[in-house]
Amino acid sequence: MASVPATATARAEAPITEGDLPFEAALEQLEEIVRRLEKGDVPLDESVAIYERGELLKRHCEALLQRAEARIQTITLDPAGRAAGTAPLDVE
């Protein structure tokens, strides 16, 4: 069985907590997991471990996107067309 680089193993086992992993880094890790799984040469036990890590990363990315979406606001205009304030973005 092929050995796993220490950094890959540590990354696969590292928990994901609020704010410690930016969206871009989480997405990059998730894309790497997908590439490795699609390649098909990962041993079964490692495949399961990195798949589980991928699920955590997916949920983390979704949570970050939901938080960002909640922060987006639209600019409201007064009758003269000037910016009058902001209102929550209606995303539905």
C-alpha cells in the first residue's frame, strides 16, 4: 500500500473550525480531493478518509457562502435616484 505524505494525512485529519480555513483554501483542498478520487489510484482506506474530509470541506464552504450571502445588501434609492441606505438582498 502506498504511504501518504505526512502533510496530506495531517490535512485529512485536521478539524475545520470557524475562521481558520478561508473559503479559497477550503475549496482548493476540496478540488484536490476530487482530483485524487477521480484518478482512482488511492487505497480504499485513504479514499474513505479523504472523502470524509471532502464532506467536511463541502459543509464548511456552504456555511461560509451562506454567511457571505447574508451580509450582502442592496443599495436603496430615494425618489430622486440617490443612494438612501441599504436593505438586505432578496436572494429567493
